[in-house]
Amino acid sequence: MKEKLVTTLRDSKTARWVALAIVSFTMLTGYMFQEIISPLKPLLESQLGWTGSDFGVVTGSYGVLNVILLMLIVVGILLDRLGIRFSAITAAIIMIIGSAIKYWAVKFVDPAAMMNIFGWELKTQIAMAFLGFGIFGVGVEYAGITVSKIIVKWFKGKELALAMGLEMACARLGSFVALAFAYKMAENISLSTPILIGVILLVIGLLSFVIYYFMDLKLDRQIASGDAEEEEPFRLKDILFIITNKGFWFIAILCVLFYSAVFPFYKYGSDLMVNKFGIDASNAGLIPSLLPFGTLFLTPFFGNLYDRKGKGATIMIIGAVMLILVHFVLWIPSLNSVIVATTMVVILGVAFSLVPSAMWPSVPKIIPEKQLGTAYALIFWVQNIGLSGVPMLLGYVLDKTNPETVIKIKAAREKFIAAGMDNGEVAEGINKLRESGEILPWDYSYSWLIFIGCAIIALLFAFLLKAEDRKKGYGLELPNMQK
């Protein structure tokens, strides 16, 4: 009798890579929408009257519901208790709802309208965009932990880090597209156009998850009918095991610090290029877009290296050192060379490839598979504290350290609106005032110290993680692939 070589779908190399491609596309659409307004800060200021704090509040709202309402903990438990298929579809629907609210806020809400919440006077547009992006943040993080568990399910003992690296590369492609093209699209068509396109792509991403639903269903049926060992079901008491694990916390804290020194750069990098390095706003997003573009190739490369050679903790240390170098050089007040800025962004892309390529595949070495959904959710929850707090802090510090710029932009906008100018004419008028020097550039020298601090502490926790691995024998320095 001929021996049956493929016992389940995941034993088929073709099937598992197809499954990866399907779910990676949905993450691409999610990350594209996540960064869709990042290069639009100058237009949001001139056309809608947003301040640096307004921009920081909206971009920081991404993780507010996840952190304050503990939504990431909730969805992590749902993932472990109700399964991958339910979680994938639900996450995609939440992303669509949140993105649609944000689009509606930017497109249809009057920028001058105000609302009162518990005695606070708030701009209605900012409040609605805050709500929409916050809901979207719940969905995309839910999708992220679900996809992480999907990859472990299909690739454990095989090309795990390579698969995670390729998925992250697809996600970064979405970031690259948003950073590189959103401004030109908004400038040539309308401010809300790139946001609408992001919503449409998220709907297509939902359809991708529907296709995966049937692949996962078939795999589970094969596992149930075969000799494959079934995981013991998740129980709430397993959370105690996770939160008492020192190695878990070292990875979680390293994650929040590292990502807090990278993702907010997406939000403010384009504006830094305009104000510190003198690049035209229509092209400023191209340099920050090099960051995710580099990860398209390097994250899978480093992931494959980890699969075959190991050295996961060492890889994270090297990445943290590079992060410190990049932000220090970008911070130097007297340095305004475009070539240097471009070089630093490329190096940042290498660092951004190194750390995640080793960090995420290391979690299954510390936490059992039945608890992975909750473990990833807890890490994402800690990460979202930084992804919410750091952009808000940057925006606040930016306004407080540039009071003259804030006042002059507001006064110029009010003057142009009173003269009957439309949003496009207002934007053109403010740009002319900037070019003439009447409105001073934003000074980022104080804000950028926040990035440097995060990077230095991240390095400390990378060393602590390596020491804990040596003590507990997690195998972070060992290859992932089993012979």
C-alpha cells in the first residue's frame, strides 16, 4: 500500500502557504488604513483646522478602547474559547465599522462644529474620528492576534518565523502604500478619498477571511478524524500562568517600547521631513515610506535566519541598538541633510525587520499553544498603551513647544475663511505663509527625545530577555525548524 504522505492540509506546503497569503492580504488592508492619514497632517491642519494635539488625539485613539476598556483582553479570550474562524470574521467586520465612521467624520462633519461631553467642549469631527479609529483599532488588533495564532497553527515546527516575517512584510506593504501615495491622492482628488479607498479595501479583506474560513474548517475536520493530538481547551485560570511568567513580560515590555519608537514615526515622520529637512509636503511621505518598504524583504530574510540558525534574543538586541542610533541622529537639531534622513529611515527599516522577526515567533517558545491567543492579546494590549499614549504625548509636546506656530496657523485659517476662501485656497494660503517664513516650521527637537527614551529602555529589556532565556531554557537562541 502506498504510504500517505500528506495527512492534513497543513502538511501540504502549497496549502499552508496559500492560507498564509489569504490572511496576509487582510492584514495588508488593515495596516494600509492604519496609516492612511499619517502623511495628511499638513492638509488636515490647513483644510480642516486640526492642531498638532488634534492629530495626536485621533492617531492615538487607535489603542484607547483596547487599553481602557480591555477590549484586547476580551478578544484574546474570545479567540481561545470560540476559535479562529469566528474571530477572523468578527475582527474584519469591526475594522469596517470603525473605518466607515472615521471616513464619515472627515468627509461629512463640519470642522467648526462643537459638542459637549461631560462638561468638555470638543470638536465634533475630532470626537467622531477618535471613535471610529478607536473601533478600527479593536478590529485590526483582534485580526492581528487571530492571524498570529493562524500562522502558529499551520507552521509550528516548520517555517514559523519565515511565515510570520512574510505576513508582517505584507502588512508593511499596506503601510508603504498609504505613506507613499495618500497625500498625492488627497491633494489631487479630495482629502477624504484615500480614507474611502481604505474602507473599500477592508471590505475585500473581509472576503479574504471568508475564504480562509472554509480552509480552516477543512483542516479542523481532518485533525478531528485523524490521529493528530488535540490541544487541551483553554481555561480562564490559564491567564494566571501567562501573567506570572517573567519571560512573557520581558517580551511584552520590549514590544511596547520598540513599537512606540517606530509606529508613531509613521504618524509624524512625514511632518518631520517637511519641517526639519525642508522637503515639500507632497513628497514628504516618500522617505518614511522607505521604512515599511525595507521590511518587505528583510523581515522574511531575518525570520528564515531565525528558523534555521536561531539567535532570537541576540537579534532583538541588535535591532534595539540600531533604533537608538536612528532616533539620535534624526534628533540632532543642527542636522537637516535629506541624505542623512533617508539613510536613517533605511536603517530604521532594518531594525524594524530584526526585532519583530524574532520577537513574535519567540512567544510560542514561552507560552503553550492553547494560551497563545490570550498571550498575544495581552502583549498587544500592552503595546496599545504605547501606540495610544505616545502619539498623544508627541502631539501635546509639539503644541506646547511651538506656541507661536499654533497661534499663527489658527489666526491665518480664521482670516482666510472670513475672506470666503474654500479649504483648498486656505491650504494654499497657509503654505505660502510657511514658505515666506511668516509661519515658523514645527520644532521637533523636544518631541523626538520621547523616541530616544523608548529605544534605550527597549535595549535594556532585550538584555533582560536574553538573561531570562539563559536561566529558563526557553530556546530563544535555538532554531525554530525541527529536524
